Amino acid sequence: MTCALIVGGRDGLSAALATALGSAVRVPASLREAVGAAVNAERLVLLPAASAVDGWPAVRPALDLCFDTVQAAWPAMLQRGFGRIVIVVPALCLAGRSDMPGAAVATALQGLVKVLAQEGGRHGITANLLAVATADDRTPMPPVGRAGADEDVARAVAFLCADSAEFLTGSTLVVDGGLTMR
């Protein structure tokens, strides 16, 4: 059984997530492979390319990454009575301070998380959105005075994927060093 499945993202972040989540982590090479591997995943970490969306034609692939992988993992999570789903999006996209396609993807995924949390909660499945700002986002310097690191994101994902996070679902956790605070 695959304990955790990381889908999408760049190599540095995937490596940090694998370290934070432990040794039973799989990073598939393609969406097709991800959908096949999702059946055995207890913990699903999805990293759609919302910040790199290149116009409206790229919105559908970013959403399909999440929808298709969750759809493949969902029946086994229901049967097990356990599952953790974390979708990571750029904080600036969710705050509406990015391009329209990126904001559309982030907002759609926030809605998906809420539906998954509502439907999965009574079955031991949690779903959360993690809005992040890292150095790769080419964002301004946040109030904490340093750019976000992949390890910052990985620690937050590990927290949301922990067994002890069973009461945290349908939420958006913002890990951006205060960049999007109002």
C-alpha cells in the first residue's frame, strides 16, 4: 500500500514533501500513472500548476490533475475509513492577486476541498487546501523577512496529513509569511 502519493509540483518541493511524509511516498511521472497509483494512497498531496497557468487553455489540465486523482483514490479511502487529501495552491492566486486563470484554478479547488470535506468527514477522510508562497513564486518579500522555503510547505502538508489532524477538514491553511494578510 502506498502511504502517500504526491502528484504534480517541482522536484525540490516533491523531495521536501517526501522527507516530511516519510519513506512510503510515491511521486508518479504522469497523470495517468498518478490516477493508477491513487487507488492505494491513504494520503494524497496534489500540486496543480496553478501559478504557472499559461492562459485559459491550461486551466482544465490543472483541474483535471486534482479531479481525476481524487476520483481514483476516493472509493478506497471510503472503504478504508481513512484518507487525507491536501491540495496546494499559490497564496497569491487564492487572494486574487494573480492572473485570472490562476485565481480561477485556486478558487475552484477551494470549492472542491469543501465538497470533499463535507462528503468524506463521516468516513474519516479529511480534505484541506494549503495556500503557499515560496521563493519560486517570484513574490514580494513577506513580512517575516524571508522567502518561503519548500520545507515550510512540507511541514504544513505533514501536519495536515497526520492522523492527529482528523478534526481539521474543509479548511484553507495559509503558509505565506504574512504576504496575503489583510
